[in-house]
Amino acid sequence: VYRVPVRGETVVDLPYLYPPLLAVLAAPLTLVGPLAASRCWLVMNMLLLGAAIGLLVRDSPRAGWLLPLLVVAAFCFRPVIDVLSYGQVGLVLLFLVALFAVSPEDRIAGAALAVATWIKVTPVFFLAGELRRRDPDVVRACAIASAAILAVLVLLGADVVGYLEFLSGETGNWTNVEQASM
């Protein structure tokens, strides 16, 4: 939960909406000042964007000249500019989903999908495609990686139970901020 001033005096508690893994992964950024943390996050996102594009075009015979062109073009695309300027997590997810999509190894694809899902819930819908294709190896790898992530989060003391209660509606829901922050 974090506090946001409203109209100068009133303070509203807003719930932290992402799964706990993102907070754990971002925790080292708290060791430096806000400007340095922001710059680190920006550079990491820029590198992940380039890596995601590289993964997606690596099999192209024109990858040598196509990759730099696509990276420059991506930085002109408004949603990419917004993700970078607002410090959002979208490019981290793009990289993980690209890794999931192009990985020939089921374990890597499943692990990438598990990490993406533990950062933000929406990538879990890619599992539906794997179930539809009847590819149990990717689903199994995702389940094993998710269990490992859950174990690490519990060992690190992340409030996984509180997050799961929040998702289940026991402590509120996505649209009822006041109830969720009580």
C-alpha cells in the first residue's frame, strides 16, 4: 500500500496492484537515490526492448540491418515512449513474452511465462493457448517455475497470502480501492 496526497490534505491509501515478485525484483533500486533508480530502470527497459526485438527477428536473413532499424522505429512509437517515460513494466513483459514465444526449449518458454505472470497477472492467458495446443510440457514447466517463484517469495517474506486474498476478493477487488486498503 502506498499513500497519495489528494487535494493537498487528504491522503488516500492505494493498494499495490502487482504480484509481489515485481516489488522483490525492484527492491535493489531502493538502495540508490530516486534519480539513479529511474535511470537504471530506463536503461534496463531500453535494453530489454532491444533484446525482445532481437529475439523476434533473429531468424530473419535480414536481421543484421533490420534489428537496428526496428529498435529505432520502436523508440518513435508512442506506447513505447509512454512505457519508458512513466516507468511502467510493459517492456519487461514484452521481453519475457517474446522469450516465451520464440524459445525452442519448453522449460525456458514455461519459465519465461511464469516470471511474466508473477510480474503481472495478464500473461497467464498465454497458458490457454498452450492448453489448446495440448502442449503439456510448457504448461508443466510454467507450473514448476511458478512453484519455485512462490517458494522464493515466501522465503523472502513477501506477502503472498495477502496478495492472493486481495485477488480473491476477500480484502477488496481491483475497483474498490477503499475497501482494499483497509
